[in-house]
Amino acid sequence: MKNLIIALFALFAFASSAQDYTLLHINAKWNQSNDYDLRGIRHAKVKMAFLEDQNAELKSQIKSVPTIILFDKNGKPRGQWQADLSFKISVSKEEIQQRINYLKFGESTRRKSTE
């Protein structure tokens, strides 16, 4: 898992951003019909990558597509969501946004956004 994190962070290290968080959406080209729509996510930069375009080491570490990983500005994973047997991610966009809000603003904001 550590190698996966390092490889993913290295993929996007060249693109510095003012955002504290990055959501990396990894999917296979054959599964594009099940891409997860991350439009509207706030306080995180959203990036997309195809599994087929990655090196063999990274490919071997991804067990399910699509996969969404939330990284902080230091490249540390702070959340991960994976597809189930249907090759779809079943989590709501609101749950992903709540995780970002919780990390960025703390517990008090998370409670307000769910009320």
C-alpha cells in the first residue's frame, strides 16, 4: 500500500495546487460507463487517471475499479472509496464531501453540513 501511495503521489507531484486536498479517481478504460461523477466537489482538486496508463507495480496494487483516493497536501491518503462487485462506487458524493469538510474545517463544520 505504501508503494501505491508513493506512486500515485509521484504521478501528480508536478501539478502543484493551492488546494490542500486532491481526489484521485482511478478507473479502467473498459469501465468508463461507471466513472464516478465528482463535479461539484469543493475544497479539493479532482484528478482522473486510467489504470491501463499506469506502471505494472501500480496496476497490481489496485484491486477494484473505480477507486477514489483522497490525498492531503503531503500526499498522505486521508480517505478511500472503492467499487463493489458491480464495478460502481456506491458511496454518495455528499459522504465524500463530508470527509473533505471534516478534514479541512473540523468536527463542527461536519455536523452543520449534515443538518
